Amino acid sequence: MIGRLGREGVLASVSATKIAAVVLAGLLVAAATVAEHLLDAPTVFVAGLSLASLALTGGPIIYEALKGLVRLRTNVDELVSLA
């Protein structure tokens, strides 16, 4: 990500879709926390909410990492994907 976000003008290219995905991911984490601690929801339900949040925020990183590996151009995305 640092390689992609290191260029000038990147902040202006953040779309409303990306912002909405981050907000939705945060809401899913909050919902998972409430479901686990206040509602005593089943573990499968809490894990589903958490995994949905992870997919929204981690999916693009993994996609960019794979795309970079195919093009033989590596950056921080590969390290983040492994972590």
C-alpha cells in the first residue's frame, strides 16, 4: 500500500465506494462486538460478521498483492497479505 499511496494526488482518488466499504466494515466489527458481549450470539454468527468485515477491508489488499506478483512488481501489499 505504501507504494501505491506514496504518489501525489492519491487522496483525491479515494472514491465514495471505498469510504462506504470502510464504514460498513467498522459497523460490522461493532455489530460483532455487541453480538458477542451483549447478546451472547452464537460464535458462528459473530465469526460471520467479523469475516465479512475482514473481506471488505482485506480483500482489496490481497487482490493488489496477487496482481503485483503476477506482474513481478512487489510492494507492501504482499507483506500485509501474509500477516
